Amino acid sequence: MLTEEKCPQCGYVTRRHRNPVPTVDIIIEFQDQGLVLIERANPPPGWALPGGFVDYGESLEAAAIREAREETGLTVTLLGQFHTYSDPRRDPRQHTITTVYVAQGEGQPQADDDARRLAIFPPEQLPAVLAFDHSLILSEYLKVRPLWLDIIKKTYKI
């Protein structure tokens, strides 16, 4: 969509495309304990997958690793890209497109940055209400989770 903005000082009109904002979310498998979720410190409230905005000049993969580290204190190994979600209503703040990664987390989990709290949930005991479209993302992931766990076991020779 092409938008026009007028300079409040000189009146010059600029035109630019208004595009969705890229984000990443990370499904972190932590050892054999379950999935890492954070309770958001900022609106919208609720439990969520770790994730956030991709910085200009940053790859999606680098953003996923950075966001996981900033919010959970974990070092993650990305195992692969799960899916991309683009519903314009997925984030009440603005139109975002998220690319979701599956990762193996290592280290000492600790809430930081935008996270108020962190918890590791067994897949069968996830919070009833999750922020954004993370309920949909996790329900779709849980359908194929055994395949991802096989990848983790082969990668880490568990």
C-alpha cells in the first residue's frame, strides 16, 4: 500500500510503501523438560514464544538466535524453519509476518529483556491463553513434534 506523509515543517509530501514488519518466534525444546515460554513484560500481555522484531541488516536466523538469548538467556541451535504466519490480525499492534524456528536450547534459562517470567512447560500442560497467534503455532507444531524430536535426538546423539 502506498502512503503519503507530509512534512509538518516544509509541507513536502513523500510517498512510501507501507509493508508488514518481519518478526521471528522460536519454539525452544529444552533438554527433555519441554518448551520454553516467556510471560511478556510489555503489552500485549500473556505467555508467548520467545521472539521479536528483525533488525535492519539482520538475517532471520540471526534474529532468532539473538531474541532467544535476550529473552531466555539460552544459547540456541536452530534445527530448522517451522512455518511462516502472516495473518494481518496476528499482532494487535501492527501487521507483522513471523517466521517460526525450532531450536534446541542450552544453558541456564532465565527471563530477561522483554520477559517478565520464564517457564518450561510440558507440551500437554501449556498455558490455556497465549499471546498473539502462539496457540495456533504451538498446536500445529505439536502435531509434528515427534519428527522434530527425532531430528534433535540424531543431532545431539541422545
